[in-house]
Amino acid sequence: MSKTPSQARPSTFRAIARIYPYVKPFRGRLIGGMLVAMGASLVALAIPLVLQRLVDGPLSSGDESQIWPAGLIVLALGVLEAGFVLSRRQMVMRPSTKIEASMRNALYAKLQELPVAFHDRWQSGQLLSRSVSDLSLIRRWLAFGVVLLIVNIVTIIVGFGVLFTFGWQLGLLFLVASIPIWICSILFERKYSIVARRSQDQVGDLATSVEQSVHGIRVLKAFGRGRTKLDEFSEQAEALRGTEIQKAKAIAGLWLWLLLVPDVAFALCLLVGIWLASDGQITVGALFAFFAAATVLRFPIESIGFLLSMTYDTRTAVDRYFEVMDSENTIEDPASPKTIGEPHGALSFNGAHFRYQDAGAQYPDLVNGIDLQLEPGETMALVGLTGSGKTTLLSLVPRLYDVTGGSITIDGVDVRDMTREELRRVVGVAFEDATLFSASVRDNVLLGRPDVTGQEADDLMREALDIAQAEFVADLPDGVDTRVGEEGLSLSGGQRQRLALARAIAARPSVLVLDDPLSALDVDTEARVEEGLRRVLAETTSLIVAHRPSTVTLADRVALMENGRITAVGTHHDLMATNDHYRYVISSLDEDDANAREEALA
């Protein structure tokens, strides 16, 4: 999701100043680096003073005995300047990397805290570009850009003062000739900041395209759509190239003035200086020192261009960073949380409503006044046609989304009155779309049990794998220590689903919500998994979305969902005998199940 900058933007200084809390622990070293860099600039400006005395003194009088001391002083000043430059780099590099790391950690923590609704709206590539390229730009600016920008501005101010000491006429001429640079720099900000923002947003969009193509490479190859995606990517890349060219043109326009104005100023000062020297108003040594000092100022003046562009890029990076950090977390822990103690697993939906909420948009209720009670240890199947709201209802239990009306309670405690850590310790989840992490099988299965280690963890893991019929892990190269590929794509769909089910079982929750966890399994494996689940579910309150009639047989009762409402609750046999819509849904499931069985046999 690309963001556009607000029309009423704060100043660049105020925008970048928002990173001060991250900079504060390291401000001493950064200020020290600036002072050292300032020392290097002042030493460089001191050299022309020595040269003036050398030209007007020993060189004019022919006293060779004074030349060597003056030369040694210039050499010493040069070595001192180099030492200052080296010290500046050493002082600012480590703090800048630590600031970048702290900001990246804070961003990652924020992304973990933000609700699922936030991630539904944002493109992953935009988040990736903010956490990598934008923070890298901020680090480079802290280590290099801000130091040189401040030091060079001070150097220019001090340098102009030095120029006036050699000849006020030349100094005034050089100052007046430099005015176009400052005017151009002000105009440059207005134009460049807009283009810089567009460029960084386009980089995020490009990263999203790459990520989606890599994750969906099997689909693209299967449908032969690689060329289409390549054409789309090329269009995005071309748009980014055009924006980068606009940036380059803006910078080139500034550089034109930064290079032209000093050269014109040098030429004018040379003509006027020669005339003043011939007229005896300044000495030859003063004229020589003036141009030596002006040469020292040439880099600070010319560097203003790329330092300003880096500063405006950084301002945009800071804006993009805080767009995420300022995002409201609508699912937070309560100020005074309640605990269940020893959970029994009584799950109750009390007039529960849910609708997606977005600024300026009204969405219909996906869950519309659900009243449903599950007794401790009861297993309930949730059935309904596609789009009836089953998966959404399950997502409300662990607070992946919050109800927009009514409440959900566990053992009489509203889930919103519990800390998220406590709630998700009580509630275990397995989704139809099984997501695994690029880690070992062991780490994936024990994801929800960081509290167990050693032999206890091994026993828990193997029991969960046994119930989920995930014996295939023994045939993997390193067994349970085998690292699965990104999102588990090195495994088959059924293998991923069994590991995800094992993960939910290993969490030992009091309430288990399963979103059709057996859809990718063949008939025989499904039967064995169901047998193992019966043992687990005997002590766990379970709400299972069923897309197969065989899954319904796991349940003590069945809830029929229709258009976001629960329209009937009872045993499978009672509903088959009394509810026409339930018979229609089951017949649809039978048809889907038969097709799945035919595919499995084929």
C-alpha cells in the first residue's frame, strides 16, 4: 500500500527530529564527531593564514631560513586535519549502526503488535522497503550527511569571515556572487522532496511485485504467466526509472549553480584581486591566501547539493518509517487485565458482531449477532456455504480481529479483558492455509510452547506429530531438525497441514479452533488423524470449521452458519432430520468430498 504525503507537511527539520529518541543515547559520540569534523575544517582554513605569512614574509624577503618552519607548520596542519577526519569516521560509524538497529527492532516489534487488519491493508514490499532501504538511508545520513551538512555550513560561514580578513572587497564580492546558490537550494527542496517520496514508494511497490512473483512462482509457471508478470514488472521498473531521472534532473539543476557560481566568483575575484594588488590595496600574500581559502570553501559549497538531496531523501524515509510507527493498534492489552486461572474452556459468543472497518467506508456485518455456547471439553463443528462467515468467526476467538459488537468469553472472562499472551496461551489455532516458517520442523511444531525444553519438549513434539500423522518427518534429511523452506514450500500441501495441526496440538490449549485442518489429506491419513484427534479433543473445547462430512463426525454438536448468523444448532442426525438448509450444505460437502476422493485415487 503506497502512502502519499500530507498536504500540510512539517518542516524538514521537525520531520527528521522525530528520530531524536533513538539518537539520544548516542548523541554524545555524534556531537563529538561533528566537533572533530569542525576541527578538521578549521585546520584547513588555518593553512591559508600560514601561506599568507609565508608569501609576504620569507618569499618576499628571500629569507630561506624561514621557509622550512612555515612548510613544516603547513605539513603539521595537514596531518592534523587528516587525523581529525579519521577520528570523525570512527566516532560516528558505530553509533549510526546502533541507531539503525534500534529503529529496525522497534519497527519489527511494532509490526508484530499491529493487528491483522493492518497487514491486510499494507503491501509487504512497502513494509520491507521501510525496514531495509529507508533505515539504511537514515543511517548513512546520520553517519555522513548531517555531520557534513552542519560542519560545512559552519565552515562556509567561518570561511567567509576569513575571506574578509584578506580583503573586504573580495570577500563581499564572493559573498554576493554566492547568493544564487542559496536561492536555488530553497527552490530545490520544494521540487525534490515530492519526487523523492514518489521514488521511495515506487521502490516499495517494486519489492512487493518481486515478493509476490517469488511466492507465487508455482502458479505463474503452471499457468504460463511468467511473461505477463515480467511485462507488469517492467512497467513498474520503467516508472521508477522515470522518477529517478526526474530526481537526477533536479540534482543536476542544483549542481549547475553549485559549479557555475563558484567558478564565476573565482573569475571575478581574480580580476578584482589583481587590480587591488597592483593598486597596493592588498598584498600578494593576501591575494594568494584568499584564493587558497576560497579553494578550501569550494568543497563545502559544492557539497551542499548532494547533502541537501540526501537530507530530503532522509526526511522522506523518516516520514515513511513513522507512517508505520504511528499506526493505531486497535487490539491492545487491557489496562487492568483479568486472568482465568486454571482454564476449563467454556467458550461463549454473546451477540457477537464483526465488520471490517476502514475510514470513509461502510462494510456489511460478516458476523451478525452470533449467540453460541460451547461447554468445556465439547467439540462443535461449524458448517455453512462458502462466504457464510465461518473463518471470520474463528478469527475472533484469539483476537486476530476484535468483535465490533457483543462479546466472546472464555470461562466467563471477556477475551478483550485478557492479555493477548494469556489469551493465546489458552487458545490454539490451525488454519486451512498452513503457514510454516523457514526453520526446523522442531521449531515450527513447538512454536506455541517456548516454556518447555529438553526431554519434555521432545516428548510433546513427538506426541503431536504422532496425532497429526506426520511420520514423514523421519524420512527428512535431518529428521525433526530439518529446516523447511520458506513458508514450508519444500513440503507438500498435506505435509504442511499436518505440521500446522501438530503445532496447534502441541500448544496444549484449553480452546482449540481449527479451520478445516484436514482438507489437504488423503482419505486414509484423514481417518488416522481423526482417530488421534478424538483423544486430544476429549479434554479440549474445540470449534472446527468442517468442509467434509467426515470432519463433522468428530463433533458432539454442529452449528449451521448462514449469512453471518447461526441458524441451527444440534447433533448431525437431528439437523439432517429437521433442517433443509443443513441437508443442502451437507450434500454440497458430500459432492466436494467425492471429488477430492476421486482426485486422491487418481
